[in-house]
Amino acid sequence: NKESIFYLNVLDIPPNSPEQEGKNALKFAMQNRIKLFYRPAGIAPVNKATFKKLLVNRSGNGLVIKNDSANWVTISDVKANNVKVNYETIMIAP
């Protein structure tokens, strides 16, 4: 099997109070996005061996990365000849 990812989006909107009716008020709505990973029993956590299962191939001016592990992998820094070539963090599905 493999890891699964779920997103829980929570929006907190403050209630309207009858005591504040007709008065100036400043209210903020808060939104949180929680990333939840489900790892079935028998799947090891991410370690150095996980990264050895990434297959990287060049495609035109870009890279194609295939993840043959059972874990989601997050890549935040890619360099070529010691020059940073990506400016976004990416997640690669198993």
C-alpha cells in the first residue's frame, strides 16, 4: 500500500452578538488548512532510502520526477551546478 493525503479546511467565523447591534465592530474570519497524512501499518516513515527511489529524468527545460516509494515526498530545493532551479516547494505522490 501507500500513504494517503487529506486536507481539512476549517473556517472560523465569529458570531454576531445582539449587544453589538448598531455598533462598530471589527471581526476576523480565520481559515486553516490542515494537511493530514495517513500511513498504513507496515509502511516505513520517510528516510534516506525513500529518496533513492525517486527517478529523475530531464524533459525539455524541466525535470520529470517519479516517486517509486510508498511515501509522499516534499522537495523544497533543487540545484543544478550549485544553482537553484526551483522556487516552489513541490509534493510528489507515491
